[in-house]
Amino acid sequence: MKSQEHMPSGSELITAWNKKVMELAIEEDGLMTLKAVRTEAMMHIAIHDALNAIDPRYSPYALHSKITEADPIAAMEQAAYEVAFDQFPEKQKELFEILTEQLTMVPNKRAKKKGIKLGKAAACAILNKRAKDRYNGEADYQWHPMAPGVYAEFNEHSGTPEGFVFGAGWAAAEPFMLPDQAYFRSPPPPEINSDAYTEAFNEVKDVGRYDSKTRTDNQSHLAMWWKDFVENSHNRLARELVLKEKLDLWESARVFALLNMAIYDAYVNVFDNKFHYNHWRPYTAIRWAANDENPNTEPDLDWNNLHKHTYAFPSYPSAHGTASTAAMTVLANTLGTGDQYSFTMKTEEVDKAGPFSGKIKMDPPARSFNSFSEAGLEAAMSRVYLGIHFRYDSEEGYSLGVRIGNYANQNFLKPLGLPE
């Protein structure tokens, strides 16, 4: 058994599981599915529910029980293991070794056995609840003829097979918190012949182009730096901050559960909006501008963006801006710091272009912020400088993310004993 002075804190145990699951997901599919953030959400919900069955501090999600005299470490370890094993059964040996090592810290008494039983029950509750959530389902997509503002295929730029579109199935997945996929409906994007569209068109054409003369070095850096997947970068940040702020086991469990549910629901809601509006990308808009019926837009048949890649799904609103801001909004609420909080994020490397294009090192690897909302807004606006979104895509992504994050904070895993 580990000596008391070398025993990790409860928060350290939670962050270790968080990191392990993310590593397994990256190894399996490169975060190209919802599996990583879904597994993280289920695992941390199970941990949260198990802990609050022992000592109710926050409202539960899937398991509504009161279990006395169960050991919280045994409960959270078993809950984490059960969900991780269910999702990555081929990694059973590796995961079981982690579980066994951590359970040696718990005295082999009745409370340990009750904790293990409770952990299994909490995992079973959330796994059963999400068993038919369609997270990996497919949805039909109907291509439309070329027309102003309509999403069009550009497989030569996305590097995807002809006829491929990404994310239609995400729009049909069951949310963790939102009543339905379309709960927050974004307003329509600007009309293609409007002044608002013309302004946004000219901006991304200028600052988002590969050889832009007006994009600053800082804007080029943040455009590439924010390319890391939200579920990866924001869980990494949360791991650092829960330890820095010395959150206890219950507080840490709540942070990670709400964070990952918010990211998941942000993806679902924003992709529902994307396929509802089916709005075109700057790459298409700029090259096809001679046909857009807007006399104030000029085509550039050779235009390319900063990383010479466009993701193969509709533009409006920005998914990255939505998910990043939802995550930052949750962190501002759950860490006990409020929004005005100085922190630094590190991203060592990102995709050179699209997924599987190879990695490039970020220099510098860190960016600093004075508030969570500042970071969410920069994440959203980074897509304009990258040349893959119009400003209105990013602004609406930010707004949508705030709404989703606030919805999570106000309706789930709420502190008990506070006035409604």
C-alpha cells in the first residue's frame, strides 16, 4: 500500500482518469467522433453521482440513491473504471491495472466494498441512460444545386471523398442536457446581397487568405493555436485548474461532468444549426463570387486560406466557437473563480492542415487570458483569421456557446441547499 504522504488527492485521481480516457480516444479515432467527449461525460457523471450518493452536495444526474458508509475513493475509482472499460473493452488489462493500484489506497473494509458496489451502480445508471443516444449514428444529407449562400462540395480542399459530408449524424444525437437538438436555434445568417454579408466576405477574404498582408503575427498564431479539438484542449485546461484551485473530490467531479456535457451538447446543437441553414464556406464564396448576385463582392479563383484546408460541413455557426465558449462558460461557474480570472493555456502542437495532415509545433505553445469569456471569444474569432469562417459564424458561435454553458450551469448538478 502507498504511504500516506505519497497518496494522491482525490482531484489528482480524477484528473488521471480524465487524461487516460482522452489518450485512449485519441489513439482510437483521433477525436473524429463524439466518443471521447461522450465517454468523458459519462465517466465523470458516474463519479459525480457516486460521490453525491455518499454525501449529497450537488444534484445527481442518473443515479438517485443515498448510500451511507461507502468509501468515496473506492466509489469514484470503480465508477471511472466501469465506464472506461465499457467504452474501451480492448484496454481492459491496462484499465484494470489502474483500478487495482488505486484501490490499494483504500483500507480493505466494509466501506471499500460498499464503495465498489456504489461505483458499479453509478456507472450502470449512466450507461443505461445513454445506451440508445445515437451518438455514432448516421443521417442522410441532401446536396443542393449551386446557389448563392448554399453549402457546396469542395473535396479538393477538404481532402475527403466525393459526396462526403461530416457531422450530419452529430445533429441527430441525443443531448445530455438540452431538451432537444434544436433547443437553441440561431438566427439566420445575413442575406448574400446585404451589406453585412459583403463586409464579412471582404474581411475573411483579406485576413483569412494564405498570403494575407493585413493579418498580424499574433492573429496568425492564434488562428493555428486554437485548432486543437475543444474536448482535448479544454479538458487539459480543466485538469490544471482544478489542481491549481485545490478543488476537493466533489467539486472536481462536478467540473468535469458539466464541462463535458456542455461540450457534447454544444456539438449537437451547433451541428443541428449548421445543417438547418446549410450555409456555404468562405472557400466556396470567394471563388464563386461572380455568381453570388452581390455586385459588391469580387471573386478570387486562386484564393486559399491560412492552413489550406476547409472542413467538410456547413459554416454557420462556428462549431469551434460554440463548444469552446460553452466550455469556458462552465469553467467560469464551476471553478469558484468567476469569469474574471487570469490563466494560461498550453497547446504544444496542432494539425498542419486537416485531420491526419501531420502535426506542427506551436511557437510559443502558450497563450494567456484575463477571463474565460475572453478566451472563448478568441477561440471563436480564430476561425476568421484561419480563413474558414465568416465573422458572423464566429460571433453567433460565441453567443450560442454562452447560452449552452449558462443552461448547463443553471439546470444541472446544482449545489444543494441553495434557494431556487
